[in-house]
Amino acid sequence: MSPHHDTLSLTGKTAYVTGSSRELGIGFATARALAANGANVALHYQSEGSKQRAEDAAVKLTKEYGVKTCVIFGRVDTYDAAKSQVEQILKAFGVAHIDILGTIDICSLLLSAYGMSNSQQSSCCWKYTTHECDL
């Protein structure tokens, strides 16, 4: 199936969407929308248990939309980790830069640096979207 050019053409653009390995998640929905409009997409996962799911999701996007995909593993909460991931994406797609960055899981990653538990992170992420989280 060809990209849907009736909305926004992203043909030739490179996108990196963190937290995009679950097909029922917001990250994958974001990756799918970008692929549907022609963007090549790097899908990200953080745990070894998500590897196969991320690889399957990437294959699905390639088959469905005819775009290039790659799968990137690791945390994104340090400069070195993020730099390594960007370098992997640039090499995988043979490009000089990333055009689109979707940071789906960034809120919890940033808050984990403050030592917050998962329940505290969820609460704070919700409050953050309503500008109530005091860091």
C-alpha cells in the first residue's frame, strides 16, 4: 500500500519515535501515522522482552506502507545513549539527520532521574500535562 498523500506528505523524511514497540500504544500509533504519510520510521523499545514485538511492528509498517523501518534498543535518558541511537538511525537509513522526533516515553524517563516510582511518575506525568507538576 502506498502512503496516504491526501493529508501530509512526509516522503523522504526520517522519524524516530521512542516508546513505539506496542501496537496498541500511542507510540506505535504515532509511528504508523508517520509511515502512512511516507516517513521512514525508527521504532524504539527499552526492554529485551519487547524486542520481538518491536521487530514485528517494524515489518508490519514496511509491508503496509512501503517505507523503510529500523528498530532501536535502549534507554534515552543519557546523552551517550541518545547519541548512539541517533547514530544507528542515521546509518540504518543512510541519512545525515532526523527530521521528526516523537518522544512518547520521555516524561517517565525524565522523572525516573528524580527517583520517582512508577505510580509517582504516572501521577506527575498527568499533572505535568495540566501544568501542575512541580519539579
